[in-house]
Amino acid sequence: MMLEKKTTEFLEELSSAAPVPGGGGASAAVGAFAAALGLMVANLTIGKKKYKDVENQMEESKKSLEFLKEKLIRLTDQDAEAFVPLAEAYRLPKETEEEKKYKEQIMEEALYQAAIVPLQIMETIHLAMEELELLGKKGNLLAVSDAGTGVLFAQAAMEGAAFTVFINTKLMKDKERAEDLNARANTLIAEGRSIKEDVYREVMKNIK
């Protein structure tokens, strides 16, 4: 798995001319960092007498974020894996009408798969943002800035993954299918921005 490497190794691979990891995988990785920041806030809240009333909520949030962090780690790899059939499809011959038709069919499915994985990244990050919203409001005030940082990371990661959705849906021939994916991505972006602004205001109110 990519995120089992040292951070510096992952960054070197990201810096190279290789097509993967790219923006989608990097977005999943940043989303995992956002979830990890949320976990830190939960851990700094659990067991504190001052926050006894929200202990159960913190425990549930911790459980959810652990699951989401691990999913985003896996999605970092899955985004790279989804690119392989697309790269192979580009190399298919198109000399005859039969070859052209076959290539178009393979390309269409490969483009869909290359778009659906970053959409899953967005959906997973959105769930993490909902947890960060809770943590920003009810978590340990000494760590509220970390919840804010997490939600900023998450929103950037979500919109970064959206670029990978859009660049692939633009090339799809099935416009109805492409528009459905785009609509789902746009909804997630709008909802994510709303959560981000809400958390940002709450955090700033508590730290300034």
C-alpha cells in the first residue's frame, strides 16, 4: 500500500513523471490525514472529566473516523489501480471499424471506473467532515484548532478528488451517466463547503 511507505517515499513517487499516484490518490491521502486529526481531537476529549457528557459521542466519532481513515488509505491505492485499465485502453489499436468500436467500449468503462473511485474518495471524506463538524463543536477546546485544520484539509482533498472525477466524465460518451457522476460530485462539494464554513466559524470563535 502506498501509505505504508515513508511519507518521503510517497512524496518522491508523487513528484515523479509517473502518472500514479496523482491528484486522486493524493486527495485520498490528505483525506486520511484529515480523519487522523479528527481522531486526535477525539482521543484528547475522551476520558476528560470536563467532557464526560459527550464521552459516548466522542467514542462513536472515534470509531467512525478510524474506519474512514483506513478506507481512505485503501482508496489511495484503488485510485492508482483504476488508472491502469484506462492507460491500457488508450493504447488499443483503432485501425478498423471493429477495433474502433471495441476501443470505444473499453474506454467508456475505463473512464467510468477512473471517475467512480475519486467519487468514492469524496463520499468518504464527506463522512469524515461530518465527524469533524461534531468534534469542532463538542471536542476538547484545547484541540479545536486541530479539528479546524482537519476540516480544511478535508475540503481541499474533496475538491481535489472532484477534479479527477470531472476530467474523466468529460471524455465519457454516455453523457447521462457522466452528468449523474458530476451532479453527485457537485452536491458533495457544496455540502462540504457548508460544513467547512460552519466549522471554521466555530473554531475561530473559540481561538480568537
